[in-house]
Amino acid sequence: MRLGVNVPNFGPGTDPGVLREWARIVEGLGFDLLMVSDHVAVTPDVAVRYPEPFYEPFTTLSWLAGITTGLRLGTTVLVLPYRHPLLVARMATGLNRLSGGRFVLGVGVGWARQEFDALGVPFTARGRLTDEYLGTLRDAWCAEAESSTGAVPVWVGGHSEAALRRAVRFGDAWHPLRLPLTRMRSVLADHAMPGFAPRIALRLTTTVVDDPERPVGVGTIEQILDDLDELRSLGADTVVFDPYHGDPEETRRPDAAWRALTAVATHWRTAS
């Protein structure tokens, strides 16, 4: 099982130097994958949690591809209805080829109604559009099957029934975001997913979190290692840690996240 990191590509503390340092640390610690988020119009509903500057994911990952070597790069998640699917297919294929086949396209339907309005995309049609666009991506890539780097892996986010059907139909993996372990276990028992690559929290504590509602990835290093073992037993190929907890001021203090990632990477290598 491989480990990845969701890196903040937004917020008052984020700039090119910080993003470069994130990439250096993630790759240097031996993580397999670095992922970033997606918003196009940082409307008020988005800005509460993900304020400017917000670095566009394809641009950011293309730049990071040039300053990393073996690190896979991906989106968690690209809001697929925001862009024409043929444009997404072109950008994803280009990034995958330029990086030597290191790109992973995580996709979702989106949640920010004001952002949909700003982009002129009907919010209530976002599920239908996502299904339609995933079909277009598949057709476009089938037409380019001679590519030496192969197809771009698609991870499908969401946990509604429609999202689960979407993951089974179009995905290379189901990519749930911060779901409780019980919910992930239930979904995997009821659906024949093509793959499993969850994104979980990362909050390292010095004392045991004794709470039945404890999120996956929150607790002592022993609790987090146990969470990883549970996810591996469920068939996870990759687990992505998300050290951001919703306060934009966190982006001014990335050292705390870097220390937590260092601890996880060190103990995981020892345990494995």
C-alpha cells in the first residue's frame, strides 16, 4: 500500500516557495503521491475554507512535475463539471505525458453553489454532467490508446449512491474523502469497486483519542498506524493524508503538518 499527501495549494501562507518545499518534503520522506485541490472562482462560500491565493491544479502540478522525479501527482478532486471534458482530456493527457506517466485524475461533482453560478454551470445538473464528461474522457482516451504512457488513472470521489455507481462504472478507484471507517467498510462490502484509494485526515496527538467518532487518521501514531492497517485490509492501494483542517491560517504554519508527516513516514517504514 502506498501513501500520498494532499498539499494545500491555497491560503495566505501558500506561495511558490512553500509549494516547492511541500514537494521536496513529500518526495524526500518517501511518499508516493502529492495531490492538490481544485477551485476556479473563489466565491464567498469557497473562500471561507479555501481562500486566495488559489493555485490552479493543472498549472501547479505541471510546475511540480518539473521539480520532482518519481513522485506521482494528482487532483483531489477536480470538479469535473467546471471545464469542458475535451479540455480536461487534453490537459490530463499532456500532464501525464510530460511527467512520464505520473498523473492521477481524481474527480468529483463539486459542492460550491456560488462557484457553479459564477461559472454558468447549473448546480442541479452537476451529477449528470459528471457522468457525461467521464464518458467523454473515456472515449477521448480510447481514441489515443497508442500513447506510450498509457491511460490516465481516474479516481472518483463521493459517497452518495450515484457517486458509488459512478465509481464502479467509470473509475479506476473509489476515492472517498474523510469518511468514517465504518462507512468505507460498508460501501466496500456492498459494491464491487475497481479499486480503493481513500483520502483521510492527518492530526497527530500525544494522547490516545478515546472517542467512538474518532476520524480516521486522527490520534496517536499507534492509532494512525492501526488505521492504515485497517485500510490495507480493506484493499486500499493508496491512502492520501490530508493535514489541512479547515482554518486558512494553518497554511502559514506548515511545519506542524511536516512534523506529522515525518512521524508517519518514519513509523510506517519501520512497521512495514
